[in-house]
Amino acid sequence: MPRRPLLEFEKPLVELEQQIEQIRQRARDSEVDVTPQLHQLETLAARRREEIFKSLTPAQKIQVARHPHRPSTLDYIQMLCDDWVELHGDRRGSDDQALIGGIGRLGDRAVMLIGHQKGRDTKENVARNFGMATPGGYRKALRLMDHANRFELPILSFIDTPGAYAGLLAEEQGQGEAIAVNLREMFRFRVPIIATVIGEGGSGGALGIGVADRLLMFEHSVYTVASPEACASILWRDAGKASEAASALKITGPDLLSLGVVDEVLPEPVGGNNLAPLEAGEILKEALTRNLEVLLRLSQEDLKEQRYGKFRAMGQFLDGLSPEVFEAG
């Protein structure tokens, strides 16, 4: 059985897990009842894991958000929907595999599901471009959202990307324009939109499918204007200061909830969604169903007005401060 990837701060648990496995193996070989000893060690390991995950720093949350076994958009779609049909292509010659979408059912209601999709291994990550969508991906997403708006299907989007692809070809094909058009058009849609940050939400790449009536994020996900590594390189010309940048950027759920950027932070199983994906799927399904029921009670005009007002209310203006204050900051 392959060992699951361990994050740096999880290493204190390795010795305990090894002891537990050794006792299980001994019990299998000798048929000796070691249940009490095994229960004691498992309880200790669970308690230590809970203590570790309750006190994660922003930099450590980024590691959890990027965990290779963290459930992806396709994983959640399979947990949420008994059946769904993936739709392909932007009708301009592109079918970006980093941003996928299709029609499914949440309970008894038809919905449009779109989201970033990373790979499980190197080969799949290359095929999916590590979840970094090209202009064709955002135009495909817009085509699907237009379809949902026309047929009155609520839109559920799943954000998990370090950012939109910033290669030369993507810029030549209009990356900035494709994202900007998505932002503009999502404000006019007459159907409910719920976006969930399931991993990392980076820059305009995340916002390109993130203009929503409700923005949810998992407890150990992150949502940021720029990756901490990029921020540190810009501010200090040293990517090694990414940990400091992560704290300064306010990228975690509690920070963003207090700033009014996200509407709800969803709890994760102890150890993160990667340890209990089915439990994470149930948590997400309940939150989506509950929020969708509220949004469906609103008229189309109220829905659009509230969405517009939500984004207009973000941010603060500081008046009456002297230039010295900004220089000191």
C-alpha cells in the first residue's frame, strides 16, 4: 500500500502512525488481541492531529490547499451528482482541460457545474496544465454559463487554481480580455451563482468563475490576489519570504470572512479534506443545497442587485490620512 504524501508539519505524527501499523501487523501475525493498546494510540494520534490542524499558519494552510490528494472538482461532482454530462469546447477551436463543466443534478434540481481541474500525477497535471486555464477555458466556462442562464439552471463553480495561465500564447489569445468578459457577464446572469474555493484560489484565474451570489470556501483553502511566492518576489525580490507574504495577504477563511470577501467558511474533517473526501463532499452538498434554497426565493432582479451590491461593498476607502502615514506603512 503506497504511503500517502506527508506535509512538513505532519511529520511528528509519523512515529505514532508507524507504531499503530506495527501493532496491527503483529496482531495479524500472532492473533493476539491488542485492541486496547491500538485504541489508545489511535486516540492519541487523532488528538495530536486535531491540535496541529487547529493552529495552522497561513503558509501551512497553503500546503494543505495544494495537497495532491485533496478532492478536485471532478471528485466533488461525482459525490454531488448521481449523473452528469460533461460539455466540451468554447466553439472557437479550444477545449481547455484545466477548466471543465457540464450539467448534473443536485438533489432533484438540474444545475450547471464548472470548475478548475488539476491532475493527480505529473502526466495528468501536464494534460490539465496544473489547473491553470487558458483563454479558451474561460470562454468555454462563459459559454456554459450562458447556456445555464438561458435555461434557468443555477450555476455552481469550484475554484482551485494557482492562477490563470500566464504564458505568451495565452496573452496573445487574450487572457486578460477573456477573464474581464467573464466578470462583466456574470453580473448580468439571472440565475443563482454559488462559487466554492475547494483548494487554492489565485488571482484573476479564480475570479474568472468567481463572481457569485455566495462565495464559500473550505477551512484550509486559500483565496488570494497573488500567490505568496509571487508577492514575496515582487515586494522583497525574494520568493523565500513567501511565508511572511502569506500572513500579510490575509488569505485564509477567517480573515476573508471578517473582510466580507467570503460568505461562509466550511469546516473540514480533522487532517483536511484529503483524509476524508466523502465527509468533505457531504459538508459541501449540505452548504450548497442550503444556500441555493435561499437564493431561489429571490426574484431575478433582486438576485442581480444583491450580487452587484455585494461586490460594490468590498474594500475600504481611507480619507484624511497624511502622506506620512502611507510612507510609514
